[in-house]
Amino acid sequence: MIYKVSYVVVDGSHPGAIINEDRPPSVGDRIRFNGEQFEVVEVIDLLPPRENFAYVHATCEPIQESG
């Protein structure tokens, strides 16, 4: 199964991305776009899976890296 995931960043600090994934995202997952790290806070199935594809929306928040 291929998961086409639409990642949207809550505060608009990053335009997000649409990425093909081997597994669906889960709340609490961390993902990196262009060197910035984000945490998934919400996951919604957009459409029922068809053939070998599933369409998923994931809302993310920036992670403030300490150090």
C-alpha cells in the first residue's frame, strides 16, 4: 500500500508537503522537511483506499529543538 500523505503545518511557518509513504502517519510521529522537524498532531483519512493507494491528511506542529 502506498500512502499519499498531505502534511500541513498548523502555524503556516512551512508550506507542508505531499509525500508518498510506506506506512500511514500516526499522532506523535516526527517528520523532517528541509531540515526542520515537525510532530504529527492529527491524522485524517481523506478517501477510502483504492487499489494500492490511500489518501491521508496529517496536521503537524513545529518542534522547537533545544540546544
